[in-house]
Amino acid sequence: MMWFIIILLAVIQGITEFLPVSSSGHLVVVQELFRQCGYPLPQNETLTLDVVLHFGTLLSVVVFFWRRIWELLTRDWRVIGLVVVGSIPAGIAGFTLKKHFEAMFENPLGVGCLFFVTGALLVWADRQPAGDTKYQEMSYWRALIVGLFQAIAILPGVSRSGSTITAGIGVGLRRQDAATFSFLLAIPAIAGAGLKEGYERFWKGGQEYLHTLQQGDFAVMLLAGALVSFVVGLLALRWLIGWLEKGRLHWFAWWVFALGSVVVSWQLLWPMRP
């Protein structure tokens, strides 16, 4: 059963990390479903799995945009500055505010409500006229605005990619450039979150954390999960770029509206098992 849970979570992580539907929100809902069915993941294993699956999706965005990244490192140094500025709000939020919202990461009802926020952002973005600014030409103030929207996405149920693509379109970027800058911002965001969680788990968990990794085939399962999230993440990136160019962001909005309705109804109408 553990193999099935990890592979399923890896597929969900790979799909939802980049599609504008909130990966953290989906993982909260799915893990709660398993808990309600009597198959909860121990907290240490859940946190370790989260870090590993995020590493898989981080690798997928690096591979997908390797040419753009190489250009940044060799000649488009100004874009590095834009990415740094755009990453500041999320960095501050992640290190100072996230602990105040930790209860929401275990609260499917709150996640269900925030799915509607993501849907509203996507509908708004899809109705905006296409901008004409390339991400290389955007101002630092515009990059900061996009970064502020990324910071909001620390809340599970609010999509990181949906928020930043919406903000990019809102400040006048071309649709594909809004997506590209969103995914460039994802690299430090995902890496920073993964390193922070990994460091805290190792530092605070010590030998208990290492013991979790050594139990049975768990390390092999984690490796398989990372590989699955990497492959699925690549496919999701290609899918989203194509749909964004065709103006289909609202399709994702209907999904989160429907999912939010189901989750909220589930949490309000059926009592939760302890």
C-alpha cells in the first residue's frame, strides 16, 4: 500500500506543481483521504516525502528551461536580478509567516475554500488582453509585484504558478513570458522550501529522521517517487505552456472550482474521523 500511496502522491505532485491548481492543496486533500480510509502516513515520512517530491519537480523545471537558465548565467544577468527581486517576498513569507499557517496544511476545509481564490485568479487572467512585454524587459517593480503574488501561494489551495502567471499577465507580460518568469521564480522557491524543510527535519529530527529513511524499502520508494514527479512534471510543463498560448487558463479554473466545492461539502456534511 505504501508503494501505491507514494507513487500516487508523486504523480499528483508532478502534475499540480506547475499546472495552476495548487500542488500543496491537492496533497493535503489526498493525504486526508488516505487518513480517513485508515492509511495515514507518519508525520516524519510525510515531511520527508514532501521534500523528495519537490526535488523531483525542481529537477523537471531545470531540465525543461535549461537553455533559458544557461542564458541567464552567461548573458542575461539582468534577469537574475529580476528573479532575485521576485523571490524576496516568498522568501520572507516562507521563513517568517509560514509557521503561523501550519494548521492550514492539515485543514482540508481551509484548502477547499482557497481553491476558489485560485479559480478566481485564473478566470481574471484568462479575460485580460495579451500584453506585449517580454520578461527580460520588465521592471524590478513589476518583478516585485509578481513575487508578492508568489508569497500568497504559501497558503495551500492557492496555486503558486496560477498566482504568478496571473500577476505577470496583470503587469503586462506576454502570456508565454508570464509563464516563463513564473517557472524561473519556481526554481529558488522550490529549492528554498525543500532545503528549509530538509534542514529542519534533519536538525530537529536527528537520528529519528535518519532511522525513517533506513526503514525497509522507504529510501527506494522515495527515489521512485522523485523519478515519477520529475517525469510527470516535465509533461505538465509542456501541457501548461500549450494551453496558456491557446488561452485556456479558465479550464483549470473550473477544475479548482469543482474540487473546492467537493472538498468543502465533504468537510461540512460528513464528520471527520479522529
